[in-house]
Amino acid sequence: MDAGAANRSGFYIGLSLAISSSVFIGGSFILKKKGLLRLASKGSMRAGQGGYAYLKEWLWWAGLISMGVGEAANFAAYAFAPATLVTPLGAMSVLVSAVLSSYFLNERLNIHGKIGCVLCILGSTVMVIHAPQEEQVASLKVMGEKLKDTGFIVFAVCIVVSSLILIFIVAPRYGQKNVLVYILICSVIGSLSVSCVKGLGISIKELFSGIAVLKDPLFWALLVCLVICVSIQISYLNKALDIFNTSIVTPIYYVFFTTSVMACSAILFKEWLRMTVDGAVGTVSGFLTIVLGIFLLHAFKDTSFSWDALPLYLHSAIRGTTWNQPYFALPTHESLKENVHKPAPGSRTKGYCSENSCQN
């Protein structure tokens, strides 16, 4: 098999793994939310209040296992395909979550939601087509050299400092009032976890090739960093899901997480330096289309009309207004001149004058 065929094979493997990952992750949100709702109905201390009673709930564990399977598939996808191909497909998990929420959590999916789903799919397709080609990172040694880059070190330090500020200063004050706090923590930490996943995926591929990567300290450093990042993400994502609606948490988390990962990948792999102008415009346009789709999917979720009810909605909106009055043509210049001299019908006058003559 030549290099081109191998690259195409890796592309389709990564694409399939990314799509299956989105299905499992989207379903995991629903299972976790159902488990947290059951605990709340029993009067247990909620996760948003610092409780850990969800560890005894089998639905929550089912959601965690589903997320684990999805993350494992996602993990493998990063080993075969660029991060800018895998990460945008996370929008599919938003679609899965939205559709399942309408069936199992009684969260409606109206016209705007359906249009948003279509836009998410179109945006993901555009991003996949115009995905930037990352630099070739074929070994753990090359990955280590990229991690030592000054730009990435500065980025990582900024991420760690901002995360600590959010966790210890902002979250205790505003975490239960503002949905962005917990989601920002998950998102910025997630950018580092994706970098760790990429490095570990390359390491595992080398391990199957017979290279002793287990003796490399970088492998274990990436593994420890991944465990820490994922633990923080799970903890604060549970808090966000417990306090706020799933339809709010899921899209906002996707937007911030995808943005963080794209920024991290651009700094670490220098992807955008090798892109053409149309490729860059296509990637940005696709991402903005996804953001617009997610906005429509959830911003108007409480609007009470659907495709079938749309005519009734329009009729009820104009009922009782002047819009339902008979139609009258707008007066022209000639008709205005006639109406000045012409009396109203039924009025008693001796005569009237038109433009050319007067009559009695």
C-alpha cells in the first residue's frame, strides 16, 4: 500500500471513529442527566452543591461508560486524523443530545432546532472538506520537540493559570449562577487533554510497531496529564449538568471546547501556516455555520410552534389587529385630485366639479 492509500485509509478510519464517538458522547449526556434527576427526586445532595451521591446511581455510571467509549473512539480518531478534522465532528454529539433530549427529557425540538441541526451538519461537512493539514508528527520524539516550542509553552502556562483562577476564585462565587464558569474550566482544560491524547495515540501506534515507547518519560507524563485533565473536566461538567439545562450546557461546551482545541492545534502543529486562503475561509465559515446552527438549536427552544402549527401561529398573531381588514389600494395622484372635488356617496350637494367640468 502506497503512502497516498495509507493516508486515505487513515482518513476514513478517523472519520468513522469520530462519528461513532459523537453518538456515544451525545447519549452519555442524556444518561447522566437522567441519573442526576433521579437523585434530585430522592432528595440526595446534588452534584452542584458538592455532593457525590451520583456515584451510587447506575444511570450515571451508564452515562460515564458511554462517554468512556466515546472518548476512547475519539482517542483513536486523533491517532489517525488531524485534530481539526476530529474536533468539529463533535457537533454531531450536540445533534444526538438534542434529539434524545426531546424524547427522554421532554425538551422540545421545534422548527429552529431542526434548522439548527441541518446547519450543524452542513458546517461540519464544510470544515471536514477544508480541514487544514497539520505537520507530520509520526513519532513521540517529534511530538516532544513540538511540546517544547516556546509558543506552546506560553499557551499552556496561560491555560493553567486561567484555570486555577476560575477554579479557586471565580467558581466559588459565580459557578452556580453563570453557566459559563464551569464550562470554561472544562473547555480550556480540554485543549490540553486533546494534546495529550494526540501524543498518546502516536505512542500507541509506535508501540504496536515494536518501538519501546513505554521507556520514554514523555509517555508517562502525557498519561498523568491526561488523567488529571479528564478528572477536572468530568467533575465540573457534572456540576454544570446538574445546575443548568442540558440544552444549554451541551452547545456552549461544544463552542468553547472546539475553539480551545483549534487554537491549541494551531499553536502546537502550525496547521494554519500551510493553508490556502480558500481553505482558511472555508474552515472559519464552517465553524461559524456550526455556531449559528447551535444557536438556532437552543436559543429558541421555548418558542411554541412547529411546522404544522406555523399557519395557526401566524393567524393568531394577526388576529385582533388591523392586518385582517380588507385590502385597499393606495391612492394615486389623480384619484386624490378627484376626491378633493367629488362628494362622498349619499351626501346632499347641488353639484360637484371634476377636473374638466362641473355637473349639477
